[in-house]
Amino acid sequence: MVCSISGFFITRAYYDYDFPLSLIGLLLGFLVSIFVIQIEQAIRKVSLRIIFGGVIGTIIGLLIASLVAYSLRFTSIWANQEIVTWIYVALTCILGYLGLVIGSKKSEEINFPGLGFLKKSPRSSNDYRILDTSVIIDGRLADVCDTGFIEGNLIVPQFVLGELQYVADSSDSIKRSRGRRGLDILNRMQKNPHINVEIVDQDFPKIKGVDSKLVALAKKMNGKIVTNDFNLNKVAELQGIKILNVNELANALKPVVLPGEVMTVKVIKEGKELGQGVAYLDDGTMVIVDNASKHLGENVETLVTSVLQTTAGRMIFSELKEIVPEKKAYGANSR
């Protein structure tokens, strides 16, 4: 309002109270106010150290432009004032812009004397841990958070939440179950007093695919991606993104299932090898059951023979022990 009214009266006074031109001044003042608001919103997202570096760089650039313009007084160009004016304007714009860019980009490499308060705190933006869909559905991260080993902020992008909801609404019963499990786990993590689960609305409309958006968000926030997706792990590492892989953490700990344990699972489909059946635990872990291909859709009791843990995930190999009647089964995918 101040800019619009100022533009109206400035134009009105300059053009001897010409009313139509005063309206143009009103419009120009309004456009200037919109431009200032946009700049203010952009500056809010920038750290004070970068702003300080940009201001210092701009001042240095303008001083250099003034010195170069002053040196022109001793050349033959000074005789033509019109050329000197345009050269001075060009130097001011170019060197001022270069100083702004270089100062803001290189501010992190410079230690300003007496300005230690501008340095990043220990828990800075590069401490952001961004969760992907697979690690939420997996559920093991929530268990780790419950133990208190992980504290602070965990970031869940809106597009990851949307993918979880899409999976939860799937017509496939297995996918629907996993999606709802992921939403339940996320709700459980939000109630954990040790961590702060923050939903961010940042999106990248021009980028397709949740994995690519996660990488772009991690670059922008200078954060780390928490995942158990093998392909995302490799793509992010190639682009210099720090990855916290839950499967690598599991490799350092004892496996959840040990050889010799008995578990009850539901055979979902046939395996690649002859006679093999495939089942899944609630967290999506694949269970290979020997001699179970004839029992599709049935609950079977199996004896774990070995556990294979890789960065791509965990696989459990077992052999068929006996058929479990539906009424005695603990559940379709329960252990």
C-alpha cells in the first residue's frame, strides 16, 4: 500500500498532476512492492553468513567498478561523456553482480574475524535425515528410534507421504497392507518424544520419480537420505549424496531370524527354483521355502536354514516343516 500510494503521488507531482499518468505510477508502485516481497521471501531461506558474504562481495565489486571508472578520466574516452556513462553503468552492474555471487558462494570458505556467531551450529542443515518410502514401510528405523539411538529431526517430504497413501489405496492386497503399515509406523514415529518428524512441502514438479526428487531435495537441503532401497543407494552415491542404509546397519547387528528358528508364513507364489515357494514377512522380507510350491495360499510352518543379509535387503531360506491349518495360523505373514 505504501509503495502504491508513493508511486501515485511521485508520478502526480512529477507530471504536474496528470491523473492518467498518476495511475501508471500507482501500478508501478504496486509492482515494486511485489518484487520487494519476493526478494524478502527468498532472503528468509538464506543463512546470515551467506547474506553477509554477498553484501561484502557487492561492496567490493562496486568499489572496483568506481576505481575502473575513475581510471577512464585519464584516457581519451573521457572526452565523450555519453560513452563514459554507459561504461560506468555496465561496470557497476557486472562487477556488482559478480561480487554478490562470489561473496555469497565463497562465504563458507572465509572466516570473518569476530563473527563466529555466523558459523553453523553443530546441528546444521547438513544434519537433515530424509526418509524414503521403503525405509518407512520397513519399520526397523522406528524400532531404532524407540531405543533412543536416533534423535533430532527426520524429514518426510510430501511426495513420499503421497506415495505411501497411493500404496495404501492400492487394489493389490499385499501393497495395500504395506502402505497402511507404513502410515501406521510414521504415526508411531511422530509420537516418539526423542525425534521430530517434520513433513516438508518442498516438491520438484519438473522432476519425475520419487527417487529423483529425494536426491534433488537432499542436494538442496544438504542432507542425508535414509533408505534400504539398493538402487536409490547407488544413484545417490554417484551424485555425492550421503546415504544411511538401514540394511547396512542390520549387517552390523545380529539378524532378526536365526537358523534353527521355526516360523509360520503364508506361501504367496512359486520361487525361481523347482519346488520353491515364496512368502513375505510383515516388513517385506522375502522368505524362500523349499518344497512349498504346492501349497500356494496356505499357511505353513518352516524351519529357518540360513539368512542372507545384503545391502539390497534380507532373504530368509527355510524348509517346509508342516502345514498349519488356517484356524491355528498366527496370521498371513506373522512369524
